[in-house]
Amino acid sequence: MKIFKQIFNFYIDSSIHVALSCYFLVRMTQHMFHISFDEAIANFVFFGTIVGYNFVKYDALARAKKLQMRMELKIIALFSFCSFLLVGYYFFQLHRITQIVAVAFLSITLLYTLPFFPNRKNARNWAGVKIYIVALCWVGVTLGLPILNAEIAITSDFYLKCIQRFLLIFVLVLIFEIIDLANDDPHLKTVPQQIGIKRTKLLGILLLIPFYFLEFLKSNFDEKQLIINLILVALISLFLLFANEKRSKYYTSFWVESVPIIWWLLLISF
């Protein structure tokens, strides 16, 4: 049992789970826009997420010397390095425009983590902007990059999906902010810090309404997708309603981050 828990914690702590969420959002994009499976972009996003998230999670602590290199962290560091090599391998299989945009999002990740400007904190600690940066990056990486690499025409459906995907990620991050409320610096001005938990939950549920109904505005909407999205909205609403500061880290780091994976599983089930 102890070994199973260690393996599970490594799965979460090394960002494999969140990388799978990004991977399946790419697969959702490919399905929605009728793009043939592109292994290069899907794997680039998967391994890139591992590298990016581990860098964000562990870099600041390592530089502050608050993080001792336990055996688990050494393994995570080695795993991240191997993932970095694979990111480079798949990067050179992407089209030039996709590479340029990918580098742009890499720059945002670095800005999010490293204090580039004198006497200023990194973007992660800028008051009130964290949730927008995270949602923007997820939309760009899981929706923009696959579309660019497939070289398909940008239509109104693309912009609708951008808004829809942004709303989805925004609401999921709201759940994280509720769970982290007790530990977050008050100067971060997260949504729950500014409007309270009850209003944050209400805001999340209200944002799920346009997320769902935007599907009707597509040029050719799929009735099955409407059913799938309705199940997804119900699931996220439950996660929102039951979110509180006393929940364990697995509530968000596993269950909430499983939402894109569940979305994909619902798709292939239907």
C-alpha cells in the first residue's frame, strides 16, 4: 500500500497527470476540428507540460534553498530532464509558425516564474492576473498550437472554441483558488480573496452557462457533443459546490485536473 501511494504521489508531483490533461485537450481540439491525429504536437504538449509545470513548481523553492533534494525530487529532476530532451525532439517536427508561437508561450511561462524586471515579483505573484495567464496559456497550447500545426483555416468556430476553452480553464482554476485560499498570499488578490467563496462558486457556475451554449453557435454543432458537454458542466458544478479550504491536495491535483481526461473518455464512449 505504501509503494502504491509513493507511485501515485510521484505521478501527481511529477506533473504527469496535468500533462495528460493537456494531452487530451489537444486530442479534443483535433476531434472538434476534424484534424488527423498528429503525434508530434500531442507529444510536444505532453512533455512540454511536464517540463513547464515542474519548472514552475520547483524552481522558486530551489533558488530560495527551501527545497532539499530528496530522492523523489532527484527522480523528478531526472524525469523532467528526459522530458525536456523529448520536447526538443518533437519541437523540430513542428511547422515553423507553430515553433514561433510555442516559444512565445515558453516566454510567458518564464515570465510567470522568473522575476525579469528589477524590484518586481514574477508574474505568478502579480495581483489578480494569475488566473488569466494560466487560462490564456492553456488555450494557446491546447487549442492554438494544434490548429496552427494542422495549417487549417481560422474560422469563427476557432474563436468560439477559444472563448469556450478559456471559460473552462478559468472555472477550473477558480476551484484551485478556493482550495488554496488559506495558504495564498493576501496580496495575490485571487478571485475568492476579492469576492468570497460563495460568490466565486456562483461566478463559476454562471460562466459554465456560456461555456455550454456557445456550442450552439458552431457552424455544424454535434448533438452528441452537447450531451457530453452537459455531463461535463454538471461534473464541474459539483466540484465547485463541494470545494472548500479543508479539501486535500488530491481534490484539485487529481480529481479537478482529471476533467479534461474525463471529457475525452466521454467522447470516445459516445
